[in-house]
Amino acid sequence: MDAHALMSEAIRQGASDLHINPGRRPVIRVNGDLVDLEAAEPLTDEASLALCRSITDEKHWRELDEIGTTDFGIAHEGGNRFRVNVMKQRGRISAVLRLIPSKLLGFEKIGLPAACVDILKRPRGLILVTGPTGSGKTTTLASMIDWINKNQDRHVVTIEDPVEYFHGHGRGLITQREIGADVPNFAEAMRRVLRQDPDVILLGEMRDLETISAAITAAETGHLVFGTLHTTGSARTVDRIIDAFPANQQEQIRAQLSVSIVSVISQVLLPTKEGAGRVAAFEVMLMNSAVANLIRKNETNKIQSTIQTSKRHGMVTLDDFLYDLVQRDAISKEVALGAAQDRRDLETRL
């Protein structure tokens, strides 16, 4: 099979990822499980190299040669796109292709709580979507941007590595900048973005101190800023941001976060009870005076209990969301307990 045929087969089988690795058949990930493509032969070093070379342009191949890895997006038939990572490993060439769904999903399809719509109407602040790799953060963010684009006359600037979902202009105006193609790096993009008359700024991952600092500043100066972090839970997310700063700046950052954060949405993807797909589970923290006070006083360990007692305001803990999914027969008890933040408490409730 050539790379085109492999991508088509991954789409046909409903895969989220396609792995090209020497010494094994091409592998796809379906509903979280790795599955060999039986129709293909095990890949030699040369075959893996040829497959990776066939989908990589000259610029990204040079980057692979220089630093050992490269990221880019490629289009496939039927409006599908793949986010591609090509890498060197033990002197050989491998690749992982993540399928980007061709259609943007609505909030109901994703399962986002209703409170998440209200935060998109805010004129400024920081909205963080967090979770482990492969938890659907990009899809959630794309759906949020799509809602804003369709319902509000705002200028949205996205800074992505690479651009994954393509957004057309709706009621709003969309500008999408790709790291490496349109601008050298996230830090440079964030330095320039405030001169581009944005109302909404979408970052990819807030991966370093400079990017985090720029995002907080943009949120404070009248912009709605979206970012992602590889954390689980609101308290850990706040701690992760604060810990990125030197100790002598952390008190100031706590004060800034207490007024700039609008919401932290944490999510995980879990296999359904029938095994026919995956379902998202969410934790939603909305900023209020109680949460702001805990952040300022460095008592983030109490945020979880505040979310628990603020359900009437639209907040929900991950364990409560998991409990509801089990009650609706969407996921098994074992899957819920495996994802729980307080396993013993959830087991008692179930």
C-alpha cells in the first residue's frame, strides 16, 4: 500500500491515528486500541522511509534531517486532513498521522455542558482546555471557535502548529497562522498578534513561559484567549501555570490569574460501554469570587471542593460527570473508576 491508500483505509475503519513504523505492519488506532492493517506487509526500513518521504515536502524533510522531527498538516480526499509527525528513531524514519475530522462537531455531539456556551460570550479573559494527549482538546477548541464565528462579529486569530481545522469566514472574521509557514514560532506570533486587531486569540499548547505570559497579558488587555495544557483537573492546571514562573513572580501571577481566567475545561476520552466509539467526560471550573480567592491565597487544593459545591452555577467535577455517564449506561463502572480523580469516593457512590 502507498501512503494515500493507507490514509484511505484508516478513514474507512474509523481510526484516529495511523502509525508507520519499520519492522511491523502499518498500525491504526480504533476506539483507543492499536490494530494492525492485515492487508499490508510488515514495513522494511526502506519501505517506511519511502512512505514518509512521499508525504513530506522539501522544507519539512530538511527540518527532519536537521532536528530529527517535523510536524505538518496534509489534505486527503473527501475533505479529510491529517496532522503528521515524522521522526527519526534509532536511525530509522517513522511517522504518526492523526486524522482530523472533516466536520466540526456541535456542543451537543461533543457532550460539552451548557455552561460552556455562556463563557464564549465573554469579551475578555483566558479559557483553558486541558487534558492528556488524544483527549479531544483540538476538536473542542475548534467547535468553540466555530460557534463564535457563526454567532458573533469578532475577529478570531488562531496560532497553530500545524493548522488542523480550516475555518471559513462566518459572521466573524477568521485569520489562521501556522507556525513555521506563516510565523517562526509561538512567541513571535504572540508578540505580533495584538497589532492585528484581534477580539479572540486561539493558541495551540501554552508550552513555555514566554507564551504563557503573553496569553495572560492578552487576556488582561481586552481579548478572549483560548489555550491548551496537558494537565488534568483545574487545580493542577492553575498550579502548572504558576510553577512555570520564577518564585519571585508567582505571587503576582496568582493575582493576575485570579482575574484573567474565565474557565478551565478538563476532558478525557473514554471507550463506550458497547465498544463502538468513545465518549468525552468533562470537568468545568468557572471563575467566581471563591475560586479567585483560593488562587490568590495559594490554596488551589481546595478548588475541587468549590467546584463540587457550585453546581448551580454550571460547574461540574470530573467524577460527577463520570457518575452521570455510568448512570446513563454510556460507560462501564470499571472505565469510570479508571479515570476518576477520587476513585474510592466514586466507587462508594456507584
